[in-house]
Amino acid sequence: MALHGLTSITLGVPDVEAVSGYYEAFGLEPTHTDDEGTKRVFATADGGDQLTLVPVPRRRLLKIAIGADDPDDIGRIAANLSALDVEFDQAEGRLRVQDPNSALNVTIAVAPRIVQTAAKQEPYNGPGRPDRANRRAPGIEREGAVRPRRLGHVVVGSLDQEASQRFFTQGLGFKVTDHAPGLASFLRCSTDHHNLLVQQAPVNFLHHTAWEVNDVDEVGRGATAMLEGHPERHVWGLGRHHIGSNFFWYLKDPAGNFSEYYSDLDCIVEDALWDPAVVEGARGIYNWGPPIPPSFIQPEDLAALMTDAHSAG
């Protein structure tokens, strides 16, 4: 695969200072500040700088950046986009383009692959299997703050989901992992089950960003810490998705963007061994967990985002 995953995102929010405090508490490390001392750029443990915040009147995902292995990969993408009659800007080692259906700005640039050291595997007891005999589970004794290892995926709304899917697959080289008719397509540009989920929506908007942690204990510990004194941050969790298989817990930043702690996502190492599925109904969203809250399907500010879009149009 020419592409190898998301390298960073740029997120526009009305109150950068409030949102920066949220993502620092979420476990991202601030690395750059502006002239007023507001933290603007944040790093994950393995991926380096992966989140940039900039001020805008209404929340929106301004850009995603994707890593490519070499300039030849950029050239092949340029040829694909030309065949689709999509305009783009190309320079040495990078290409910039916008999906006209989701209004998502994409930068593809030659970048090193993120290298991750495997987390220590802790023993689990089970029926007839006392693998952790005579001692407590290490997960309950952890005390350090949860730190996301890397940015995993983003979920965006598109006015034309099928057209966006063609743009990302035929134009940029993403692959379709699974599909939920009338809902979304799960697309990948790495061995992750998905790096981008494009869903049909009445307005172009960011639904959520997803950040990988080591295991389900880190999902729970991270969310619990975020909710201490801030119950308004809770959206949905703990649960396990069906498509992707990952454990999840969704929280909400002060601007209204959802952020997800996740672990144990499906991994496609050999494309020929993966059979894309078509999944219907709620099972396409989750396998088990609390009932889906209405605000997860339609965020509370969706009407305002639609009004802004119509005004801008």
C-alpha cells in the first residue's frame, strides 16, 4: 500500500484555550504554543505532533494529513486524480486536494511510518485457565495518566457518501474494509481496519476523532479520569463495536467534537485474507454496550452546523 496512515489533523474550534485544556487532559502532550501562550499543537506517544488547533467561528475539521512512502506514490495519486478530473496542488513530496463532497482538505506527503513498540501482554484468568494465579490483575494497579499512542481514524459526514468513497478509493488509494448501507463506508490507508469513516449526512462535519490506547483498561481509565468533575463530557461507552471489533468510549470536547479512546481494532495485514462485509442495522454500529444515545447519531449542534452551511452557500 502506497499510503501508511494518518499523520495529523488540523481542527478549527471557537475557543482554542478551552479545547486545548481538554485534549491535554485527554492525554495528548502540548508541544507548541502561540504568542499568547495558548497550547496549539499536541503529540501522541508514538505519532509525534498529530493535532493542531486553530480558531474558527464554528467547529470543523480543516485538514487531515496522510503519510506516503516515496514521491512515486504522490505521482500515482496525481495521475489518479487527473483521471477523475479532480483539481489538486502538487509540489515536491506532497499533494493537496479537497474532496468536493465532504469538503475535507487532504494533504498527502512523504513521511516516515509510525513505529510502535508492543505493549506488555498481561495475563487474564478464565474458566479453567488461572493464568494469573495468586495475584491481582495488573490493570487495576495502574496509576499513571493514560496517554494515547497515536491518532487512529476520523469520521466525517459527506453530502454524497458514495462519491466521497470513490474520491478516496479511486483517487487517493484507500481501500474499502466494510460497508453499512445507507450509513457509512469504512476506509483504510494502513493495516488498521479503518482510518477514515465517511457517513452520509445533511452537512459536512466532523463526527469524531479516535485515539489508540494499549487495552480496554486504558479505555476505561482514560474515560473515568476525563469524567471526574466533568460529567458533561460523556457521550457513549464503554462498549465494543461490531465493525472494527474495537472497545470504545466516546467523550465530547468543549467545541462539540467527539473524541474516542479505543483499543483492539481489527488489523488487515494481508488484503487477500480479508472479506469485506455488508452490515445492516444497529449491529453495524456496536456489538454490545449501553444503548446508542440520540446525540451520537445526530450531534446536538447539527442544526447549527447546517444553518451555517446554508448561510455560507
